[in-house]
Amino acid sequence: MDARMQRFEDYVTMIAGHLGHADRVGPFRGYCAGLMLPGERKSVEPMAARVAPTEVRSAHQRLHHFVADAPWSDVAVLGAVREHVLEAAAKCAGAPEALIIDDTGFPKQGKHSVGVTRQYCGQLGKQDNCQVAVSLSLANEQFSVPIGYRLYLPKDWSADLRRREKAKVPEGIEFATKPEIAMALIDEAIAAGVAPKIAVADAGYGVDTAFRHQLTERGLQYAVGVTSVVSVWPEGTAPLPPAPWSGQGRKPKLLRRDAQHKPVSVKALAMALKPRQWKNITWREGTNLDLSSRFAAVRVRCAHQDYWRSELRGQEWLLIEWPKSDAEPLKYFLSTLPADTSMHELVRVAKLRWRIERDYQELKQEFGLDHFEGRSWRGFHHHATLSIAAYGFLLVERFAYPKKTVQHPLLGEIPALPTGFRPRGSPAAPATRSRLDRDAASRTGRRTDRTARVLSVLRKTG
């Protein structure tokens, strides 16, 4: 067994203590191996054919039971992955500095998969039939790792007892908005003692005033996106004080505004800024060139329904991105980073959210996050946990060997599928084999001794 395979076996052994039963260790090994090996599809049956080509049916049954039915804890396994990654990152990539809150969509054709409904899907950039999951990641400039992941269950699903029972949704799961789910994940991170002091999120979360307030209540600073219509009081302005007391009835306590004295939208404020308030900021190196844009930062007070408040909200930063070539500002961020924070640091923290986009890209393209074909609540979350576990192993490999391109960390070549293998539901095979089919069969016969040895390890799914 080569060194990389030994590290994988050590990783499996470490996770094994969190699976609850020794019979689950083999399927865990096989499932993670299937996710890490090259292959176009990372659903259960193709993975079973890839890791156990001589016993596809039995391997498929074991892997399917493990992901769809076995009652192991997603929280426990994700916690083990998190600690493994953080321990390795501490030696070469540093401690995480921010929590990244985000969600991702999974387009679906049918209506039976748990949580599927017509809603906004970021992957498609429009409303469509899909599932949506909320995630929480730890990140700094060098790395990021998802540590929490939960399906958003729409209202029509939450109230439909028949569909809930069919998809095996736990009784305690009730409807919660995406910001509420995110806050529950943040509370879990705080309870585990792994939450940094900064939270980063896009406008889908940042526009929620209650969400921002809850972050502050938990002692977290934030840098979150907001939309152009969010209203603020520019520096030097504020709501009117309570009305004078007439001497009768209760003494007025609520702040006021009127037609002449009212807040402005962040877009209106941005459009009124002077040219000298804008600066070109470079925040990181891109693939081909440095990433830079034009920004302004001003101190404001948020104005959302402050006429129901008796105390002023605190000041915070409004960061605005307006590329010089654009007709109007592009993005807006609110941040509670300290008042003496430089504009460069404000931009850097706000832009740290790019790490989650890279996570999702790799989790979907390399680790089959969106390939699960089951319909149950448990299966959906188990598959995501296993995708993140496989990704965690890859991250640690990258820490250890930063000069190598570690993409599929188990094999140097693609193991061939069994001759004639077709996943269920695929079109009928043509009468004659194509040249590609013949080449695949030829590769099967010429599989190297090294690949055979590795596969013998991966077949330990019992």
C-alpha cells in the first residue's frame, strides 16, 4: 500500500469512531473512495461499479443502505472532519478568521425528492424546480471547509404530513427561513468553540435585519451584502428624538422621522458621494490578474423601522463597490468591523465570501454533491456529509503537498467500469460497440498491477 492510500486508511479509521457501528466502516471507506475517484457520475450505483467492479450488486446494496438508511450522525462526522482539517491547517494555513454563510441549489425534474419545489436556484440563476441547502463554512485567505449543512424545507413541504412521512422528515423539523437555519448552524459552531468573530454572507442574508441583530447579540462582527433599497442615516444625521411630552398620558419614547427628515437608500447615498471618496482597491490575486475595483466606505446607521425604537442603532460601515465602467454601483455591504478599519481591510473581509463559491464548485464537480438520486431527508444529508468528508481529505492532502495538483487523491488513472455496465434507467445499449466501448474493454484487460492493488483495498466494503 503506497503512502497516500495509507493516509486514506488512517482517515477512515479516524472517522470510524463516529459512525456508531463497526459494520459502517467498510461502506464509509467505499463511499468516500467512490466520491474521490474520477468518474462522470457520483451516485451510488456508478460508484459501486467503480470501487467493486466484480460485485456491483452487493456493493450497491451496502452503499445504498449506508447513505439512505443507516442512523449515523451527520453532526458527529462533520465535527471529526472539521477537527482533522483545522489541525492540519494550523500548521501551514493558519486559523480560520470568518464564518461564511451561504446556500446552494440542486435542480430537480420531479417533485418527490425531499424539499423540492419551485424556488430560486443559484446554479440556474432563476426560479425553477430545485432543492436548496444552507451551509456554514470556516475560512481564511488560504482555505475554507464546510462545517454545517442543512436542507431548506419550504412551507408547502413543512405542512404536508404525507410528503414528510414519505421522505422520512424527522418530526422535530419545522419550517425555518434560510437566515434562521443559518443562525442555528452558527449556534452549533459557537457551542463547539470553533466560531471566529466575523461572519460573511451575501445579500440574501444581509438584508434580514433580525439576522444581523442576532449576529451582533452573539458577539460576532459581520460583513454582509445588502440590496440597493436598504435605507440608512448618513453620518451626521439620525432619527428625530421622541416628540415633546404634552404633560398628559404616557411620555413619548419612540424615535421619529417626517417628510423633510428621513433616511436615504444606500443607492442614493452612493450616487451623491464625491469623486475623492472613491478609491481603487486590489483585494487578492486572481487566476490571470489581480482582482480590483473602485470602492467607497462611509459610516451610517441602519434605518429599518427605527420609528418603533426608542434608542439609536449603532454606527456601522457601508461599503460600496462601483466599477468605473458601470453606470451605477454594483454591490453594497454593511459591516460592523471597528470604526478604524481601513478600506482595504473592509474590502478584503467582504470579498472573503468567494471561498464558498470555490467550495461549491469543487464539491459538485469533483465530489458529486449534487449527484444524489435518493429522496429521503436522511439520505440527502448523509450524502452531503460524505461529500464534505471526501473534500476534507483532499484539503489535508493539499496542505501536505502544496506544490502538487491533488485532484483525485487515490489513483493516478481512472479505473475501468465492468464490461457492459450501464446504470439503471440509462438508454438501451446499441447492437454494436463503439470504438470508445472497445477501448474501455481493452483498458479493463490491461489494468495495471498497482491499480489492482488499490482496488483490492477499496473493495473492503463489508
